[in-house]
Amino acid sequence: MELSAAHLRYLLAIYETAATQRDICSRTIAERLGVTRPSVARALDQLMDRGMIVKAHYGKVYLTDRGVFVARRVQQQVQRVLEHFPPVEPGVSLTGAECLAAALALTAALPERAFTGAYDRLFGPGGDADQAASG
């Protein structure tokens, strides 16, 4: 199963929130994205299965090294798409949110290995930089 646009939204929300907040909980993510907590729980489980996050006691969510790496790659790709976003039609303009949603959809169409490949080459599939450094 590839990373969907929804997975990318959650991953980027966690990554961007982590820049200003040490402890992140599902409620924070739900509020930021305007979704329900059960939706967040499902997405977090899927991101955890991919080794991108860990959920600590009391529901705190943290990005793994792999998660940070992938989030940065995804953020860079979304930015590239936005910089080269094609015009829709003369006289029609899209909102920033609409452009971002389209950029996420285009980015999600790329295979997951486009974001994880370099990480896997450096640290092994599902590996963690901390484990690789100490091993």
C-alpha cells in the first residue's frame, strides 16, 4: 500500500507541528487538519506500521528518523509541484488550499520508494538512523 494523499497530509501535519511543539497528541492533529480523532488514529496506525512515527504512553506522537526524512522529502516534492503548478484555465484561479490539495495528490501518485529509497539505502528498510549509528 502506497502513501496516500491523506497519509502525506498527516505526516506533514505532524512534521510541521513538531517544529513548534514537542509533544503532539491525536487531538492536536485532528484540530489542525479538521478531521475526527478516529480518522487520526487510523492514519497514525498506518504511519506507525511504516516506521514513520511512534506512539508513546499517554497518546503522544513522535516522528522517527525515517518519518522526519520522508516528511522532508515529501515537503520538498510538494513545494516543487507548487512552484510548477500549471494554470487550470484562463480566468480561473485556485485557492492556496486547493493548490496544496492538488500538489499532495500529485505527490501521492509517486511510489513510496520515491521518498523512502534514499533512506533505505542509507539505513536499511525500516531502519532507524540511531540504530544504524549504534550498530
